[in-house]
Amino acid sequence: MNVKILSKQYLELFEKRDTTGLREMLSENVRLRDWDFNEHGINNVMSIFDKIYTVVETLEVHIVDVFCEGNKSSIESEITINGKKILVVDLLEFNDDGLLEEIRAFKGN
């Protein structure tokens, strides 16, 4: 399992709004926590992605850097949502099957 490749793939699918691909990357017990949401379980997390995509007209993700250790990664990225750029750090944790167990996102200025 290459955590760096999986981490980049997650953000690429997020940017493309590929909900089928995202669902395939998530474990059944995935947890998503960010500045607006705190959800547990694949269906609840997919519901959050659907909500985001409903209100977001344009979405671009630029990965600045990826740090990995074991089955965890930290991704620094610039995300442009409806023309407004935000800095985000995602902390991702994968299980032994290469599926996302934990997604924690933190917003900067």
C-alpha cells in the first residue's frame, strides 16, 4: 500500500466530484471531521460530500505537499471554492486494506 499515492488519489477524486470513486476509497466505519462536520460511517460521510457538491459551483485542489508515516498522511493543499482560496491540511488514516478510516481537515487563512 502506497499511502502517498492513495492520499493524492483521495484529493483528486474530491476535486473531480467523483462520488463513486470516493465511496470505493472509504471503509464502512470512516470518520470525517472538519470545521463544519463530524460524521461517522460511510453513508453519513458520503452525504457530507453530496452536501458540499450541492453548494459548490467551482472546485480546484492544488496539493502543496504530502507527508506520510506508516498508514497516515498529512496533505497541505490550496483549495479554491467558488473563486475563494483556502489553505487546508488533511490528516488521513488508512486501514490495512488501503481504505480511509479517518479524514480530519483543518482550515487555515
